[in-house]
Amino acid sequence: MGAFHAYDIRGIYNVDFDKQTAYKVGYFLPRLLSTDKVLVGRDCRVSSPEIHDSLLEGITDAGADVYDIGLSTTPMVYFGTANYGFKASVQITASHNPGKYNGMKVSLENALPVGLETGLGQIKEWIESGEPTPAAPVKGKVIKKDIHKDYLEFLIRYKADLSSLKIAFDLSNGMATLYAKEIFGQEPSYIFDEMDGTFPNHEPNPLVHDNVVALEELVKKTGSDIGVIYDGDADRVMFVDETGHFIAPDLMIAVLGHYFTLERGEKGIVLQDIRSSKAIAEYLEPLGDTVQTWKVGRANAALKLREIDGLWGGELAGHYYFRDFFYSDSGLLASLLVLRVVADLKKEGRTISQLIGRIARYENSGEINFRVEDKAGAMEAICSHFTSQETPTARMDFDGYRIEFPDWWFNIRPSNTEPYLRFICEATSKEVLADKTAQVKEILFSRFGASM
């Protein structure tokens, strides 16, 4: 049962979970969410059809009907859930993980996420306790439902005239292949644009730089104004500037302000995760927006954005959430909005790298993973070490710790699923960044036997 995590069910298929697990998830889901209708989609992974069949069998044995949309992006399932009023949905996917992984993302009414603390833990408990799964007196039906056109029409509403742009796309052999060419046409340069759940060209995780190298090269080779890369299930998107350099995904939260605040004239609350650069608030707040910081992960961000009625939000991992999209994340929608900003910049004779240069003000370590068994002890040691040296200007303790000082800040947080601490640091100079990062490594290596 190692596949049940904070935000979803995910692991190596037939190691961390199997088709029997999928069956039981399907069986217990209608009971958990008090519904007799479940929307289901799936990605293109080799194991997805088998998981799909077992999940559907479980749902229908429980007496509920399945509305099966077939191959889909994860945001397409969010759209279907909220747009058609479903109280439960499942997307079969392992998102950005390698091909041997798979999993399930569960949502309830209004596409609200179901995490370990909001329902998945109960299903896990039922499965582990051997809760019986007798077939209902009347078996549910499987109903094919085609929502491709409706979701496409929704996305197209946000498309501007992009004819002036040269765009390079890496579709990662994933689910963005369902829509990219319908939306953006044949003019852009595409690589890895054939759906293939073995992901033969690179793992579908744009946060790993090796997976973005081909796009960086394509941007330079074609002289593109921007490069766009989606993850495996197209709920995340990341960008490469016209010089072929990867753009830190959190900075794109500020870029989106050019659409919402400057183009649409809407000033509102913007959500960022606890790892996000201080530069975002420093850029958006003079425009009239208010930036709030919250926990990492869709199970946290989507709920928080709805709670505060935020206009948009984003994460370091390349998720972007929108009030316009049921407070959920969509890689395709985010890319449409960013591209219209880039098109406007080009009309003014400016580039995306120039805009990022105006936003970015700090040196950043990026997220560094340390393998540590005593995560809690290590976190306390790091915090005590630095707060004994200087007085913090701000402190957040809702997702690990984020502690800010006059010329630098750090976030240290535990992995939910592995013996890792995740550390990120930002400073006003390379020298301060190097010094603080070196101190963290010294503490973790010498006192806690950490490795990287």
C-alpha cells in the first residue's frame, strides 16, 4: 500500500500497487464521496488500460455508473468534473514519473482535490482492514462520454493572435499531444509529439534539466521566441526563453500578471507556494495585486485559492491555478496565457528574457534534496543555527519552515513519501547564497549523516 501519498495514489505499478488495488479504489470511491456517478479518464502509459479496466469494474460492482472519457489530460478531467457537475472523478496517471509508474488522481465536486487527509486515507484504511466488497444488487453501467470538443472550446477562448511568434514545443510524448496541434496549429516547431507511454525520448518531468535540453537546443536552432514543455499528464508546463535558457517556473507567476492585471485590468489575490521567489511579490504588488504564500501541492493550492478567492496562483513545480478554471491547474491554459504575454512583448520590441530580467532580482539555489533519516531533527538544527546568528524578518512554519532575513531566506521541508529534506535558498548575491548553502550542507553531512 505504499502508493497512497499526500496528494494522490502513485507508485511503480505491480510493486507499490496493482489492479486489485485499483479495483478496490473504484469500489470504495462512490461510498466515500456519496455518489452514483464517477467520471474517469486515463493517460497513455502502458499499464493504464489494465488499471482502467479494474477501476471501472470496482466502480460498477459498487452499483455506480462510470462516465468514461478515455484518453485525457489531467486538467481535462478537472474540467469534466466541474463543468458537468460530477461529484467524483479519477484520472489514471503518474504525471511526470517514468513509464513504469502509474497512479490515480481523485477529485470531488467542483474538481476539488481528494488527498490522504481528505478521503484517500479512508480508502487506504478500508483496503488494509479487509473491508468486504460485495457486488451491489444492480451493477452500474459504463457510459462513453466525449468531452474533447467542449474542453478545446474552453481553452481556445484564451488564445490570442500568436501569428507573430515562433514557438518551439516539446510535448514529452504525453497527453499534451491530444490538444497542442489543434490549439497552436502546424506552424510551431514540435518535438516528441507522438503519444507514447514508454516516454522513449526523455522522462516527462521538465523540472529535471536533462529532460529540457532538447527543447533548449530546438529554440536556439529555430530562432524561436519561446519554448514550451509539458509534463506527462499536461497539468504542468515550463518555459525556455529565446536564448535557450530555462525559466524558473515560479517567476512565471509574475509574468501572468501581465495578462490578468495589465491586460484584463483585474487586481486580486495571487497564490504562490512556500518555495517561491520574493521577486514575485515585489513585482506584482506595485501593480496592485496581493501575494499570499501557502503549502506545496495541488491538494493544498487548489483548496487555498478557492478559500481566498484568488485570481491565479502557481508553484515552483510548474503548476498554475486559475479562478477561471475552477481554481484548478492546467498546463495548456497557462501556456496560452503566457504566449499571449510574449506576443504582446514582441509587438513592443521586447523579449521574454528581458521581462524575466526585470522580475528576477535574486540568486537562487533551486531545490536541493538531501537524504536524511532524522528529518525533524535536521530541520530544527538548521533553523536554530541561523536564527541564533541573526534576527528573522519573517517566519512561516506551515510546510516545513521558511525563514527570511534581510538579504536572504530559506525553506526546508520534508518529503511526504521519502527520507528526503528539500532545501531552497535565495539571496541578494552569489556570495551570500554560496555561504548559506555551504553551512546547511556542513550541518546535514556532519551531524546527520546526510547524502545527496
